[in-house]
Amino acid sequence: MYQSKTPEEAVKVIKSNDRVYIQMGAAPPQALIKAMTARHEELRNVEVCHLHLEGEAPYANPVLKDSFHVNSFFIGGNVRHTLTAGNGSYTPVFLSELPLLFKNGIVPLDIALIQVSPPDKHGYCSLGVTIGATIAAIESAKHVIAQINPKMPRTHGAGIIHISELNTFVEVDEPILEHHVGIPSEVEQKIGDYIAELIEDRSTLQMGVGNIPNAVLSRLGNHKDLGLHTEMFSDGVIDLILKDVINGNYKEISRGRAMATFLMGSKRLYDYVDDNPFVEMREADFVNDVYIIRQNPRMVAINSAIEVDLSGQVCADSIGTRMYSGVGGQMDFIRGASLSEGGKAIIALPATTQKGISRIVPFLKPGSGVVTTRAHVHYVVTEYGVANLYGKTIKQRVEALAKIAHPDFREQIVRDYFEKKTG
């Protein structure tokens, strides 16, 4: 009844001036992306939109600017160059609200390129490691093209779609893209120590991928009854789940299960989540909904920053005027954790850049974006300690943040602040 096509045949439906959405994270359908890019000579002004993608993004080559324009909802390293090369744009949006852009027709979609598991005996496929805004994209797009991959794990939750919902599909057997992180540095380990001390038993965690989250997780082995309600998780949680440290027994939302909207990690992670009912995958407008998040008691949100000024403003998406990443779900979880009973909203960052420049600054660089406002921020953590800014005056914040800056910069940033501030 359902006929598979080749990638080259499948992407023929894409026309000039179409808007194409690609499934995010570790799930972009590489065969379809390559086949679409190969049509560059006959396509013009195709907008390719997505959040962060692992793997290659050949359509983002500036040489193909007449054929493809990249619209990033969160800027990954493989497309960051498009913003300066002129073949890319950035659309700021909370991850929790991205599905609404599609559902409400604010960003209408012509094509959705997705990757799914093979159908089960009832004809149902799984979106596997990424839901995010994919369901909204599927429901909104005029044409859905799927790469059916036997290596895509079947995950439980909301990401189950019937093969009849796929307008076109191809069958490709290739490994799911992996994301590996390094060993935490001494600085990152110190930050992990401070954050682990803030986490109480029976807390529910939100944390991303990277060395600081891994450093935190490595220090939670003696904690009890933790939960997981997070945008994404990676390999670092597996051992804590197996040791019953993370069991979700005291969560309010999906008690006894770990919830996420996308996953990125190694093959070990993908094998672990395959047909694992403990892991529940849901849409971003559910997982990242502040009302949902705040219902988990002792919700702990751990997010990163590029720099923090002495009043508590957090820049996490740009370096001055240069867009670097995106808003993502930071504010969704900062707000949700802040409103949770006993919750803690944490911003974690090394005190200096790799070039030795202070990341605790008197004022944000001109043009910097404020992702988390000074009214939203609670805890800021560096390798030099913890600054609890909640309910503090500006003067108290300056003192607290200066104490966790690198010692070489403490006096200077305070002096610069008081010399330049007005009012």
C-alpha cells in the first residue's frame, strides 16, 4: 500500500520559494538533506529553517545562496557562518513557542523533512530521539517527507505517527548522529561541585548537554529520588537512572518517568532509550511550558551564559552584536524553576573565557541580547562560588557577583561599574 522512493525522487516535490523545516538535534534526515542540496541548480529562494542540527548542513554553503537561505531558530555551529555570509537569518523564539509559529500559520511550512523508525505491525512509526516542534511541523506542512531508518530508536510518549501521515518516505539505514562531550576541566568540575551542593534530594532536574552538566551529574551519585524533566538529556543520566538515583518518584508531572523533548548523545544513549517506557518524549510546547514545569516541586534548572553583568542580566545568545546561538528554552525553565515550590534557577559559567577575559562584566557588551533578565535570575555559579541574587538590591548583586568573578578582575569590574553607571 505504501511505496518507498529514493531520496532523489522524494525531494522532487520541493519547489523554488518553498519553506522547508528540518527535524532538529540528532534526527536530521541526512539522505534527504543531501538530495535536496543536490538540486541547487534548479531551485531558487528555498528557505530552510530549523533549530540546532547535528551533522552536515550542505545547503548552508554561501556558494548556494541563490538556491537556499537558512532561517535558524537556534544557531548551530554548522550554520553560524550564514549570518555573516548573508545566506542566513536568525528568528528569536522560545522553544516552548516554536510549535505555535507553525500551528498558527505565522511561519507557514511547505515541506517537513523528518526521520522516523520503521512502522510497527500497526503501521506506527516513532520520531525517536527528537520531537521538539516536529509534530507541529508535520501537522502544518503541506508535504511531509520521512526518512525511515531502522537505527532510529522507538521512544515512548507523544512522538508516534502513523505511516499514512507521511506523504512520501524513503528507506535509509544509517547510524543516528552522535554527540560526544569531553572530560570536564578542573574549572568545570568545581562548578559541578557547587551546583551539586545546591541540589536537594527529591529535586527534579533540567540540564542540557556539555561538560558542566556532566560534571554536575557525576557528583549526584549519593543523592536520592531525583527526577528528570528537561528539554534534552545525554549519556550522563543513564548511570544515575540505573542506580535508582534518578527515578522520578517525587515529580508531579509524569511521576516515575523521565521526560524530554529531544535527546543527543552516543549510541549507548540511543540503545538505552529504545522501547524504554521510563523515558517519555513530549512536544516542546508541553515539556517547556512554564505552567507544566512549575508543578514539579524542587525543580532545578541549570543553564549556561556567555556573560553576566553586575546587575544580573544574562546574555546567552550573542557575543555583542554577533548572534551565536539562540534563546532556546532557557527562559522557559528559569521561570518554571523559579515558580516551583522549593525550585532553584541556576546560571552556570566559567569566570573567564578561554582567552582569559572576564565573563562577569560591569555591563553587557553593546548589542548583547538579554535572554534572562535581572528580575528573573536567581543563582549564578562560577568556579569561585555561588551568588544568590534573588531578592537582592543592585548594590548587593554587584558585591555578590564580584566575589565569584576571577580574582584578577574583581576590583576592576566593580570600579568600572560605579564609574560608568548613571542613576
